[in-house]
Amino acid sequence: MKKSRYYPFERNRYFYGKLLTVRDFESEQKYFSDKRRLLNRLLYGTGVVTGLQVVAIDDKSVSVEMGAAFDALGREIIVPSPVTLKLSMVEGFTNNEYAKNVYLCIAYDEKGKEPVHAVANSSVRSEEISEYNRVLESYRLFVREEAPDPSSFPYADLFEETNVLAADGPVRLLLTTPRYVNPGQLFEARLKIEKTLQTPPVSLQFELSAEHFEPADEEHAHIVFREPADSQETEYSIPVLLRAGSRSNVKSALGITGQLRIGDRQVSVEPSAANTVFVAEEPVQKRLLDDYYNRTIDQAMDAPSEPCIYLAKIGLLQMGPTYMIEKVERVPFGEYVTNSSVLQRIGELERRAVTVAQKFEESKAYAQAQKELTASESASAGQTASAAETKPALAYGGQPGREEVSSGVVEIEIKNVSRQGIISFSKQGKSFFSGEIEHGLGEGNVYVTAGLENSSVEPFGEMINDSEQVYYGSVDVFKDSAYAPNLDNVSVGALVYPKKGTLRIGVKVFGATEATRVRVRWWAMKKPLKAESAPAGGALSELTSARLEAAAGIDEQ
């Protein structure tokens, strides 16, 4: 890496009696600076780290705010305070043409500071000699009036390829394509038109030419673009959807043939500057990572001889003999360095937003199901048959990889009333059953859980909300307590008929009771068709599992 001379690393070796010279102290500083800059470049990248916004403060001046950046050699660029610049006074700005786009750039610079008298040099030279006592690591702001080569940016040729298909004065036509695609993959090529504000309206008509690719549909086979008459843009992006062929491990040249019209002038676009797209058999992400890690350190640290960062693209309008700043686009080529912790937080927020959206949709679906369940319960409240069945009140799923759940309520009549209106049972108890209930999940095995809901027989039970008590699991837990149900010593079972898609509920009652029927709530769940395709951590699966674990209750009247 002759250009930057960052390695091999050498450090001073100290020993007693060593004569230290300027070279030794400079090597001491260089050793640590070079290592830091190497890590800056390889681990973090190139671009704006924070701040450095460019703001137009009037028609001819801009302000560069405080901020920090890394250049292509890993050197830190710090702007400690806002800087106001009259554009025409900035280095690189020419006065011969005002209807154009200019680019405000920043680069690393060093300046001497604190001049002092050099005592040692005065012994060999008669005149007074001064040297700077400090070196200030600073920056330099300047203007470039030509758009940069797309391949000059770091990683520009690693993930995508961009070529200039046509250039005519201030107008450029560029084509960007991915470096790799997979067989049969639908991908996007992008045409970009760059122009100035005072350029006449542009239009483009073209066809794509490629051996192993075809347009996604007829709309993308022949593309016509016309700039709106009232537009104030300096850049237009035209997406083109393509589909890769079935062959793998082949390269294809992708170009366009057509006409670019600038006002009344016409510029031919030939496919000579075609992009190359490789159809890879392995996943694109793996191929890109392989290319990234297989680079040599020279390739990773490759940089222009005078690296800089493009802070803004400034659109100028010609106003008689002078100019006016019409538009400022910040960091036009996306040169940013993002903190890894920030990226992690953004990823967490995105995942959280997806989870919240899923849970919100689940809650709406569950609330709607609860309304249907309440309506179904109300409809069945007047039934006094031995098995007053309700239709499934809740149903989720129906898609591979997702649980299917249904729910309902059934009332089972208790017979064999004794002479004083109190039912008496032996120690073994007495069993009662419902009729067959269609659970609505179709044929096949289902998991069923059932429980008992409790309604108070007390005159003021409704007023104290006893009617809303639901008992889960074994009701014996609450026996002989203030929370005991009116009907205890009851067990519930379910019988499933997989080939019929139905089930039957049964209850067994021990001891005397005044109740004449038992109200049972049941839940049925059918596992996904393909468990491996179910979304990991899906909100629906979590919800239905929680509901099934807690689905048991009693209602006696």
C-alpha cells in the first residue's frame, strides 16, 4: 500500500543511552496514528459520522455546520464550529458559467500552529529561523464543478455496477445494476438522469438488450420517460424490472439502446458501455460476503490521491450577470458512516414495530371473536335440551404453518332429581354427555380442552359480578373456600371423532346439588400443516397457546 504507507507497522525500541532524534519522535506518533486510521477505514468506512449539514443562508452563501467525518484513508475530519462561505469565494468555483450544479467537498488538511524561534538552526544560519510548535489537524472546503466518477466511491463496485451511458454537457445518463442475481430472480436496474435546473426538458426512449435476462412484463420492455414541464428536479430515477433466466454461473452484458433528447437536441445511447451482471448459483448475500472478505488490504484501502467527501450538491440558477442558489442536496452520494449500536437499535425498533402490528391485528381478531362468542352464548341461553350446542365461536388459521383454533359453549342437563329437588349421587358419581359437536376444523386429530363456567344462584349474584367467574383447571382447588363454586366435585372430559370432525363433552358430578344443568366451555386446536413453516415467535401462535392453556370454566344455573 505505497499510497498511504500505513504498514508494515514499526515502533521505536528504547534502550539506555539511545540518542533520540526528530525521526524517532515522529515515528512514535506515526505508529499510533496509522493503526487508528487503518481501523477507522476498515471497520467504520468513509463518510459523514455526524453533523456537517450544508444550509443555504442566502442566495449566494452557505453554512457548514459542526460535525465529524472519516476520509478514505481513515483520517478524522472535525469541524469544531459553523462556517459561513460565500460560494463564489470558495476554492474551485469559477465565474464563467452559473447555470450548473456544483459540489461542495471537504478534505483532511494539516496546518502549522504556534511559530517559535528555532534555536538549533540559528547556529548554522545567520538569519532568524522559525518553526511551528504544533500541527493542527484541520480541514479544507472546496468546490468541484464536475460530477464524480461513480466508481470512485468505496464499495461502489462491490455490490453494484454503475456506468455513464451518455454525457452531454451538464446532462448525464447512468445505468446501475446489481453485481449478482440468482436464476429466476426478479431484480431492478435503475436509470438515472442528472441535469441542471436550467437545462431544457429531457426525454428518453429506449429498449434493454441482454442475453440471459428479460423484462418482467411488457411495460418494462419499451420505456418512455418525459420530464414534466413544471418540474424543478435535477435528478430522475427510472426503475426497470427484469427477471434472470434459469441458467446459473453465467455472465450477461446488460445495456440499453435508444435516444436521449435534451430540448431540441438528440443524443444517441449505444450499448457499448453495458453493465455486467453475474447469475450466481449460490445466494447473492453469500457471494457478496465472499467478495468482501477476499479483498486484499491494498484493495480495501484503495483511495484517490486526494480523497474528499461530497457534502452537498448545490443547484445554481443564472440571474443576469450573477447566480442564485436554488437548491441544496445534502450528501448527494450517500457517504455516511453509521454507528453499529445505532444500526442495532434501528433493527430492534423495526422488529418491535412488526410485532406490535401483529399483536394489534390479533387483538382486533380476538375482540371480534369474543363478540361472536357472546352472541352465541346469548342465543344458547334459552335452550334447555340435554345438549344445547353452540357453533364454534372462534376460528383462526386455515393456512399452512399456522394454528387453527375454534371454541364453543355447550349446556349439559343433569337428570335424576331426588324427591326434595336435590340431586344425590353416589361416591362413584354420575356422568352426563352432550351430543356430537362439529368443531369446524375439519377432519383429523385436534387438541381439545374443556372447563366449567360458574354463575351465581344468589339473588344478588349479578350485582357482584359472580356470574363472570370462570374456573380453570381443577375446581377442587377452591373447595371449602370463599371462592368455591356453587357446583364443586365436577370433572370434565372430551371425546374426539377425527374422521367426522366432531367432538363430545362429558361431565361427572359427585355429591348433592341443586343445579339442573352444567355449562361447559370448550376449545379445539389443530396443529399447523407444516410446523417448520410457521413464523417463529408469531403473535398468533403465542395468543392461541395462551388461550388454550387457560380455557376451562363452569357455569351452573
